[in-house]
Amino acid sequence: MQRVLQKGRYRHFKGNVYEVVDVARCSETDAPYVIYKPLYEEGEGLWIRPLEMFLETIERDGVKVERFCYLGD
């Protein structure tokens, strides 16, 4: 079952903010990938990351946090 991702702004656990443009599928594997772009000054271009990795919870300094936290539209 595929998890749903809402478009909008997200904060990465390291602090930078990104905008999710869309979710695309790999033509070879049918795996979903998130297309996103940085919203900070030095950021440029479009980036992709596997959907499952984008939505995962990670452990940092002994605390579980979302890799990307939804901020809104």
C-alpha cells in the first residue's frame, strides 16, 4: 500500500525548508520518488528521494524525528 504525500512546504530535520513539487514513478521499477526543491538562498535545482525515505522517521541524538516535517502550503 502506497503512502500519500501532501504537496507543500517541509522542514528537513537539519533545518532547511523545501517544497514538494510532486511524486513521480521510476520507469524501470515503478517505485515512487518525491520531487522537491530547496527554498533557501543557496539551494538550487530539483531533487528526488524515494517516497519511503522522505516519509521515514529517523533517530537523531537519541530522539526519533520525521526526516521531513510538513509545514503547510
